Amino acid sequence: MAKTLCIILGGGAGTRLYPLTKYRAKPAVPLAGKYRLIDVPISNCIHSGLREIFVLTQYLSASLNRHVAQTYTFDMFTDGFVEILAAEQREGGGHWYQGTADAIRQHWNTFDAPGLEYFLVLPGDALYTMDYRPMIQEHIKSGADVTIAVNTVPRDMAHHFGLLALDNEGNITDFREKPKTAEGQKGLEAPPEILAHFGDKFRNQEGNIFLASMGVYIFNRKVLKKYLLETNLDDFGKQIIPDAFENHKCRGHIFPGYWEDIGTIKAFYEAHMGLLLEPPLFKFADPDWSIFTHPRFLPNIYAQTANLENCRIAEGTNLHGCTIRNSIVGLRSQIGDGAVVEDSIIMGCDHFEDHSHKVPMGIGSRSVIKRAIIDKNARIGRGVKILNIDNVMERDADCYTIRDGIVIVPKNVVIPDGMVI
């Protein structure tokens, strides 16, 4: 295969995932109890035989740097690397990334190496398993300048994505970035012959399904270099892709598998709840396509008279006479006697601690937590109720945030005994 460089975009502030991004870069947000978002695109690259990988970030990148350094180290006999590149001050200036394309522009001297022919640009906040090799081969065979991976979105979500139309040969015939109105989306409804590529799941839904850019792009080196060095276009979705559609040969690569953009708290929560279905919407236990992460040496789960129903629980967890239903419980979690956790994501703890703290890390005895996300190292006291019984949709408080009716307790926050949310 022609030499391809992989660039994972993780430089955004992740404001829609706040407060999960309060102390960390978006690609470092914990996923499924023991992974991080960045593990998904890196694992896809490795399984695809692509081992020259850069991750671009600029906000709160310390934990991301540490995770990548501890996890992705290839041996000396293997050509490959996973390297973090952050926005930096350089000779002649330097500034924050002005957009997804500007992030690559600022590091072009690093990327512009002899022998590279193609650039695979990837999002750092999506959940999917994809072998990139067929897409690259299709791109080369077709003679395209730009190829975009394509999946589907329903009408009520269409305004969040770049929408496009394809002809019968896969060429892009229209592209509109996040059209907000029905009028702006008009004419982009996916036709039945295109929906057939996705199986029977969209039967009788014609007119309500759109083709969306997954944010996965392949650029010919010459085309990308021209955009970065000869124009002032800063963003792929807003500027470069619409211009490329008008002036270059652009194709869409249909990806019919599961794909979820993890750009909002609601999407993050629903993707996790999808892991609890049977079969799960996303499969971490695929023996042919593992999702890699930092290996840890933790003890087995200890459950003392616990009632567990439809949950996923990471290692190092201690469960003391609690009830957990339809929830994901992360590494080193401590859940006390009589506590109830339902429809929630407990991210766990970064380390074990002694018992000297007035409010220990974890969830205290007799606390009840429903439809919530508890970030790492949070200290939930005894008898706490996190229920949102008034069905508040949006709120920002000192020790919690509510988005789309989901209560989020940020990292390191202390919730005192008996508090009701």
C-alpha cells in the first residue's frame, strides 16, 4: 500500500462535552470504564497496518500525553510511532489552531516527509471500528483527490453534520456543512439505492435519512499541500471540503458499520448505554479487532453480596452490598453498602487511597444514583440522591452540571453526605 500518514484531530476545546473536558483534552475522555476516546482511532490505524500516527491537540493535553506515551510504544524493529503534537510558539509566531485544517498547517514541516503520498485525517471523538485499507485502495483506484467516509444520520440529527449526495459511482455531487434548516437540507435525502448499502435497517424511512461525513478524509499530498500553503482556509468541514467538491475530484466511501459521533454529553451517554444491549452496538470483545489501551495490573473485582443486573464492571472495583443495574462501572470504583446505581456511567478512580478521608473516593453507602455520569475521583458521600426528579434539562451548579437531563458530577468533586440533586 502507498505510504500513508495518519493525523488524528483532537485540538478542539470539547465544549459540548463539558464538564468531562474540564481537566482533559477531548480524546482523553474515559470510555467504557477502562479506555479513552483516543484508543478507538489509534486501534483502527494499527489494525489497518498504518503505524505512523500523529495526534493534534492544544487544550489540557497532559493526561493525553501520558496515556499515549504509556500505551503506544512500538519495538525498535517496527517502523511506527504515535506522537502528540500540540499548538506551540515557534520562530516567527505561533497561535492557537484556527480550525481543523490550520492545525495541520501549523505542523506541515513535520508532516511533509519524502515518500508520503496520502494523508488520512481522522476525528478523535467517534466510536466505530473501521479498516481504512479498503477506503485507501478505493481512493487510489478511482483517481480521486479527496475521499470522505460516509455514514447515515436521521433528519433530527442532520443539522449537526456535513451532509452530502453521491452519484451511482460514488462521486460527491453536493456537500453542505451542517445545514440548520429543512430548506438547507432539501435535496440531500439519501435515495433508496444508496440506503441499500446499509442493509434493511432503513426500509420505509426514505426521505428521513441523510448521508453524513464521518470526518474521515483521505487527501492526496499535492492537493492538501496546496490548500494549506496556498490558501488561508482553516477548517475542513466549513471551508476546504466545500471548495474541494467544487474544484477537485471528491468521492464518498460508504461505511455501513456502526458509527457514533461522541461530540455531546447526550451522544456520550447513549453510546455507553448501547454497550449494555445484547448484542452491544459497539463490540469491544472482538478477537479480530481489539481496542487497545494502557495495560494495568489491578486486582480482580471484589463483590460482597452485590446485586448486579446488566452492567459492565472494570477491574480493581470493590462492591459492598450494593445494587447496580444497566450501568458501566470504571476502574478502581468503590461502591458502598446499600448504594443503588441505575442507568449510569461511573468512571472510577485514577488510584487507590487509604481510608483517612472524610468523604472517600467512590459512592458512599445508601446513595442512589440514576441516569448520571460520575467522573473520575469524585467523592459521593453517604445517603446522596442524584435523581433529577424535576427533570431539569440544563443547569450549571458548583458541584454538578445537567445536560439533556443527564446529571454530570465532574472529576474530583465532593458531594457531601445527604445532598439531593
